[in-house]
Amino acid sequence: MINAYAKKILRSVTFLNPLRKWRVKFLERLDFFRLKFIVPFFGKSPFLSRFYYLFFQEFQRENQAILHGIHRNFKHSILSKTSTYELVRSIHRLEKGISMPARKKIFALEYIGETLSYYDNVVKNFNQKEKMISPDQLVWAHDVLECYFEIMGDEPVTADFKKTFKNMPSPHRENTNGKKLAPYQRKDTPQSGVNYETFYNLALQRRSVRWFLPKRVPRQIIDKAIKAAYLSPSDCNTSPYELLVFDTPEMVKKIGTITKGARGFGEHIPVIVVFVGKLEAYSNEGSRHGIYINTGLLSMTFAYALETLGLASCMLNWPDIDRNEIKLNKILNLKPDERVTMLMGLGYPDPEGYIPYSAKKDIECARKYFS
């Protein structure tokens, strides 16, 4: 009886095939018409493009995320002065002022008061379990402020701010060994000893690997690579991202089957890392691309660090497709202003596995000099 029912379903599916083919052709022609006539017309000006996206909703989830992030930033920065992102941004502004070769005698008056408010509230409300800011970052904020007021000396315009700072709590020093976390001279930078040839060979070695050994990757090794990756530059040192690491077969399979970039091998990846950008770090729409730029910088350092530890990786593209976004956001339990920017698979590479050659552009095709 079951076989008969299955055959009946199969016949009905076969019967519907011509209808499906007609539907695919119709949609292809409709998209051709859209691209040839509608898109160029509405693309003539920013004003017309607004009307286009009233009917085509490709950016609606991104728009919602941006607005949600701006509102969260407003609540934590303007209303409560507890934004760790704004504290980091303000301290970095101070650092840049301190580091200027032709430094002004008095600077940062327009935002030093606000910076002190952020510092005071973040230190008082610090909760290590929330992982919004690290203890070392609080020490850094304290040391930069201390350095700033040392530079200001006894200037009357900063005297009240200096007095306020001295009465504020100091963060607990754990890992700094008494070192002051403030601007220093380039000559004091630790030297790696890596030359160009060594680095170029590392870049040659790093290739997108899709076939891995069925071997568990110790979490402490992944953490070492993440530690190096977090030294990557980010706008105003905000690091507006988080890495979600999945290393159990069931979760890897669950996530690996959602992304198109892992088709054919996603189920066999030992570890998948999801890069999540946090739009709460930004107060306006103009900065919305920061999460993509910053996670891009982070991911490349991460990939190189993995190579030095005997691991290989594969960047997994994450296109903005609604149904996939909804599935993954539900699994990850993301806030509306948190956006997946990319994924990465990693593990111990199979030495017998093949990797694409992926020829790159010649340097003459990739750059232009202007005189």
C-alpha cells in the first residue's frame, strides 16, 4: 500500500514537471525584463531608486537591522552613557590626539567630559560574564585618560575634569604586569622577524580547503588563532563583531547545509565559525558597512593564524537571502541588529584532498599608480 501511495505521488510530481518548467521560464523572462527596463529607469537617480525598493524588498532586513542598531546605540550612549563601543571609540580618539607629532597644547575639550561619563559608568557596571568589554580594555581606557591628564598638566580648562577622573574607580589589573597601556613609540614595537619571503610563502600556503581529516580540533588551538585575529584593525578600535564557533557534528551539519557556499562538503567540515557584525556599535547609517569591512579584516588574519597552527580554512560566502537569514538567525538566536557577515570552515587538511588552483590577477591588472 505504501509503495502504491509513493508511486501515485511520483506520477503527480511528473505530471507537474511541465508546469514547473513553464514557471521557471516565466520568472527568467520577468527578471530579464526587470534588469533591461525597470532597473536602468529607477537607477537614474537616488530619488527614483527609493520607489524601486518600495516594490523590491531586498534590503528590508538590513534596513531593520540598521535602525535597530542605531536605537540600541542611542539608548546605551545618549541615554545611559553605558555604551562600551562609545567608550572605546572615545578613548581611541584620545589616543590619536596624544600620538600626533604636532600635538595641540590643549585638545579633546569637546568630548573629554562625555568620555569620562562613559568610563565611569562602564567601570561601575562592569560584568565580565556579559563579555561586552575585557578587563584589559578598561585598564587601557584608564591609562590613556591618565596619560591625557598628565599632558594637560595644570591647565585650568581641564582641572575639573582631572579632579573628576582622580575620584573615579580604577579597574583591576590582571594581565598587564604593571605595563602602562598607552601610546608608545614605533621603535618599541615587538619585532616578529618575519620577512617578505616568509609571509609570501604563507600567503601561497593559505588556500581554501574543502576536504579535512576526521579529526577533532582542540578549542585551545582555535582560541590561539582568534587571539591573533583580534589584533586586526577595526574602525576606532571598536571590534564590532563576535565569532560563534561550532565544533559538534550535529551543529556543523545543521549550519553547513544552510549556506550555499558549503554545498557538497558542508557536512564534513570539523568546525564552522560564524562571523556576526553588531550594528549597535554605530550611531548612524553612514557607518553601516563597518561590520563587513571589519569582519573581512578579521577573517584574513584568522585564516593566516590557522595556517601557522597546522589548520586550514575555507571562506564560506553568506549572500543576503531571506529564507537562509531567517533559518540561521533562529539557530543563533541573534538580536535584530546582529548580522551574519560570513562563515568559515576549518580543520586539519586532508593531504590527499584536492584544492582549486584559483589563479589570481596579475599585479598589473590589480593596481594603478597616479603621479
